[in-house]
Amino acid sequence: MLPSYSPTPLTTLTLFGLMPKRVRWGLAQMGTSPRQLKLVPGMQFFKLLGSGQGQVFSIKPDFNRYGLFATWHSKAAADDFFQKSELMQLYRENCQEIWTVNLLPYKAHGLWDGLNPFTTLIPEPNPQQPIAVLTRAAINWRSLPAFWKNGTLTSQALEKASGVLAAIGLGELPFVRQATFSIWENQAAMQTYAYQNQAHRSVMQRTRAEKWYKEELFARFAVLSAEGTWNGINPLSRI
């Protein structure tokens, strides 16, 4: 059973899987949709994101899948957008699947384009409940070769990690502004990967020592609920 919490600002991540032959339409939305999203009532922060093929970190873009990350003044504002907005109706008409997960941040540090998207944090949830993790970084140009060479190692380790329900690599700008989103069965599974997986630990140590990032953000979330499908299933149905 997923947890319930008192009303508080909401975070959502939505993945859009386009219908065949809708690539051009999807690419166009990256340029046109932000103007509409800036006017959405109750949306406090948003990013439209592309994705990579196959592995979590992939140098090859996936033009059939996009993401929308957003924070909201309230769940009511989010529900109104997803259920009634013209923009979401357009996405429904052009996508073969859409998946949205509802989240509450309980730990966060760092900035995203100079802003802190998570001004309200909940208490740390029950460690047996599912959680999600977002890592986002703006990579220094001089560090790009090292990042992409080693990103493959962490990607493979993440995909094989015990207790990971789903993971995807997302990005605002090819190669240099990258994010990873993952959902875990519980905190222990996530911490085992983060602190005991040798490939992940090695890359994180190099990240700090060699200063790969000029800006970074790390956040953990309690997972509330999810609607729709991602790769044909709702990842939370495995819980």
C-alpha cells in the first residue's frame, strides 16, 4: 500500500511515449509548449526533457519519448492541468502511452538553473515505502568525455540494481544538462546501490574530485501514486 500525507505542494514527472510518425510533432513541442506551461495556474516550476535510447545514460537521443517535470502549489492545480488542459489533450492525441507519477520531496540539495524547486519538504517517509530519486547536473564542457565514458558504467549498474522498479535518463540539452530519475522498492534498496555499488561509488568520487559539474541537484521523494503506463506497464504495479 502506498503512503498518504496531509495536503502539501506536489511534484510530478510525466513521460510521453509518442505514436509512430509523431517525432516531428514531439520535437516541436520542446520549443512551443514552454510558452503555454508558463501560464498554467498553480505550476511553480517546470522542465520539458528529452530522453536517451536504451541505457539510462545514452549519447543517442530517443525522439519518441519526452518528459515533463513540474512542481505544483497543490494537487488540485496538478489535477486540473492533467485532466482539463488543452496541452494535455494534444499530448493524449499524439501519444501511445503517458505515465505520471505523483511525488513529495523529503530531501533535496542543490539548484536547477539557479533555483530551488523544492521549498517545502515532508518528514522522511517510512523506510519500507517506495521512493524516487532525481539527480540532475549541468556538466562542465571539459568534463564531458569523462562523464559520458563513465556514465555507461553507472547506467548498467543502475539497470541491474536489486530493488529498482524503473529508471530513465532525461536531459534539457544534449550532452551537457542531464538528469536521472529512478524508483525504488524502499530506501534500503536505493542506499545499497548508492553506497555499496562499486561502479556508482567510483564515479561519484571522481565527480567530486575532478569537479565534473558546474551545477547539480539531488532530491529524494515519497511516491504517492502513478497513472498510465511506461513501457507498457505502470512500474508501481510491481509493489
